Amino acid sequence: RLSQPDVDRLLHQDEVEATQSVTLPKGLNELTLGKVRTCLVQSAVPLSAEQAGLGCGVSRITARRYLEYLVEQGTARVDLSYGTGRPSRQYSVSK
């Protein structure tokens, strides 16, 4: 479970990043990053890239690119879910 300070930190991270003038990697957009981050924070369960894309209104590939960026930044974490077929990457907010 997330505490309120964790949620506040994640939701207001855009403001902190703007003041620090962090440049995003080529092809990433601050507006889309905010949408994907909000979608992830508001989810009660880990999301696949497809689920995140549907929730944010972007493609699965776009969602995965942004989710992987959030993992690199330490904002999100990824776990593999094993079942029939290929393992599924499940993204959630870092604790």
C-alpha cells in the first residue's frame, strides 16, 4: 500500500522535474509521461503495458516505452508474471 506522502510525491513529480529542468530522452513527451504516471499511480493492481495503454489512451508500445522510463528513474518497478506462454511484465509504483 502507498502512503499519502508517496502518492503526493508521485503526482507532483512533474512540478519538481519542471523546476529541475530535466530533459527527457528523445521521443518522450512530458504530457504523455504524466498521463502514464497518473494511470499507474491510480491503479490498485500492477498493470501490463497493454492495460496501461488502454487506461491512458495510448498504444501498448508507447505505454511500455514510458513505463520502462519510469522504471529506469526508480518511480516504478517491473515484475514478471509467469503463466502459459511468455512471461508478462507487470508494472507498479515503487515503494
